[in-house]
Amino acid sequence: MTWLLDYYNYRIVAQYLGRFAEGLSNTLTAAGVSLVLSLLLGTFVALALLSNRMGLRKPVEGYVAFIRATPLLVQIYLVYYGLPALLPFAKSWNDMYFGIAALTLNSAPYMGEIIRAGIESIPRGQIEGAKAVGMNYGQRMRYVVLPQAFANTLPPLIGQTAVLIKDTSLLSIITVFEFTSAGILLNSERVRPNESFLTIALGYLLIYLVILLLSRGVKQWLAGPAWNAQG
Amino acid sequence: MIERYWSITSSLLPFLWKGFLETLYVSLVAIVAGSLIGAVIGLVRSQRVPLLTGLFGLYIHALRGTPFLVQLYVFYFVLPNTGISWLSWDSRTAAFVALSVYTSSYVAEIVKAAIEAVPRGQSEAATALGMTRLQRLWYVVIPQALKLTVPPMSGVYVMIIKSTAILSVVGISELTRQGEVSILRFPRDVLFIYGLIAFIYFLYCYPVLRFARWAERRVGAARTVDLD
């Protein structure tokens, strides 16, 4: 195994294992919290995009267009420098909070588009049937549309989650100590690019594989019950 | 207030314009080079060539499963470190190659899906006419698949433009980097300058997004449902 040490000295990686673990846990925290928050905000975005109220729909459309047409890195900078100016209480936030805020604002429109497409995929007859039995808008949403939309949106939402996890790597630029930062730290202290960057690449790849398997499992699971009943 | 912002804008505009030209240049190189590599890989994968299909599958998963920032670091730090002389490139080459390779992984999947979406009967009819595999692809399948690639390719183009911002990390003088340098001149107007940068990206990306939406409607009609 000594020949391997020239190319990839796993002993150095082992010395930094604690830092890598710390980074990984911050990456998963940032991604997990942003996922929950962006699903909440995304559901609101989806409902606003489907709304007939111009006063609600137009501003949300503008927000979605802005997020989709500007780079995440610039959005992160805008949140990092803009939020403390906008909200006085954000001045005492640590970098992680800004990272989560930026990722949530970035991810919500994409989640929202997926949820909106899921809602639109519900056959008309389902909604008409719910109207016919006297359900109001809230009831139709809660009991008829959203449960079915959930099944249609789960696979693409998992895909978007994979994107979200990869996007957390940009938080290293605003000095959040996440997984990529651990690699950068190793490289700056030891100048070993292979051990630094191949290790984190492999780590992200493993996370991606877990999500890929999860996504396949979910697709198989959803193909079971009568989700695809004709309207 | 407005006068102040106007004077900042007018004094920075030539500098930011240079950055925008670099962003434009990198994104064009990446979409062209990435499409060429991606088209070949997607074509090979759609034909289920033994060994190559699996090998390219690994290539695609490796590129889609890791953040572009990490890939950039690999191209910038790891590859020149291998000791192979032609890989010891400068930061600009590393950035261009990294973005093109990243792009190719998305293009490959689009091309594969488009080829597979052309109805089987088309290819079978061509077989019945005595066409060889290459003739079937070139004269029958690819012309029809090409149309299907337009909406997703526009999406990839927007993604590339947005990814070029990450190249600022390795010192490429594109729009975001020029913005960071501008902040050294006007340290009190960080927010305004990033807002200006965001606006310039918006002007570049938004028309492409609108085109993508239009093309999507042309290729496959969207369904609508009223909820009220």
C-alpha cells in the first residue's frame, strides 16, 4: 500500500477526520434546515403562482424570475451583506444563519415550481368532484389535491434536494465551516490537493449515491398503490 | 442619494462591462465545447454500446454527484499536481475546461433522453427500408430528436451562465470577480454593487429563460387546471 501514499496519503486524511466530520455535519444541517424552510416557502410560492389575485401572483413571479436568472453566489452575497441592513436583529447572526437564509430563498422557487406542477397534474375531475360534494378551497387542497400532488412531486423534490446539498458547498465562500471548507483547510495547512479535494469529492458522491438510491426506492414505492388512478 | 449611486454606476460600468464580456465568453465556450462532448457521450449511451455506456455513466454520475465548486478545485489544484505536463495549466484554462466538462454531463443526459423519446416505429421503419444504424440515426432519429433538446438545452445554458460566477473563486476576471474588485473602491456600497451585478446577470439570463419557456410550450403543451 505504500505506493498509494505518494498519490493519496490516507494517513493525513485520518488526521483531519474530525474536521471532515464537523464539516459534513454542518453541510447536512445547512441542507436539512434549508430543505424544510424552502418546502414551506415553496408551497406558498406554488399557491401564489396558481392564484388569480394579481397583487399576490405578480410579486411572487418577480421573485421567482429574479432567483432563476441570477447566480446563487451573488444571491448569497446579497443576503450576507443585505440582510443585516434590512433586519436589525440579523446583525448578531452567525454565518450559518445567513447561509441557510440564502439557500432557502434560492431553493424555494424551484421547490415551488415542482409543487405547482404537481398540483397542476391532478386531473380536473378530482377537483370538480370535490366541488360537487361541497368542499371549499381549503378542504379541496387538504384532502384531495395536496395528497395526490405529494406523490407526483416526491421524486423531483428528492432531485432538487440533491441540488440543494451540492449548493451548500458555496457557503464555504462566506466562511461557513462546511464539508468543502474542511478540504480547503487541509489544503491550506498541508498543501495536499489530492487528499483535500478528492476526499470531499468522494464524500459528496457518497451523499449523492444515497439520494439516488432513495429516489429509486421512492419511485418503486409510489408505483405500488393506486396513485395513478384515472380522473 | 440617487446622484451618488449614479456616479458609482457610471464610474464602474466600463470595468463591469469587461467582466461581463468575460462571463459571456466563458459561457459561450462552455456551451459549445460542453455540447460537443455531451452530444458524443449522449449518442453513445443511447446506443447502449457495451463498456462505453457504463464508463460514460460513471463520468456523468461523478459530475452530477459533486458540486461544481469542488470540481473546479479538482481541475485547478489536483490535476496540475499530477505531474503530467499538459495538465499543468493556468487558472483560466482550468476554469474553462472544468465548466465545459461540467456542462457536458448535463448535455449528455438531454441528448440521450431526446434520442430515446423519438418513437421506435421511426427507427424500425428506417430499418425496413434497409438503412444501416448510422443512416437511421443521421437521417431519421437525430433530426427529430434535435427539436426535443431545445427547451432543456436553454435551461442548461442558463445554468452555465449562473455557474460562471463560481469561477471568481479561482480569480477569473468575470462579472462577479470584477464586482468584488469594485467593492475595494467603494467599500460602503457593497450591497448596491452586488445588486448591480445581479441586475446584469438578470439581463443576460432572463431572455434565455423566456425563450426556454416558449420553446417548452412549442414542443410539449402544458396542461392547466383552475383551482377555484
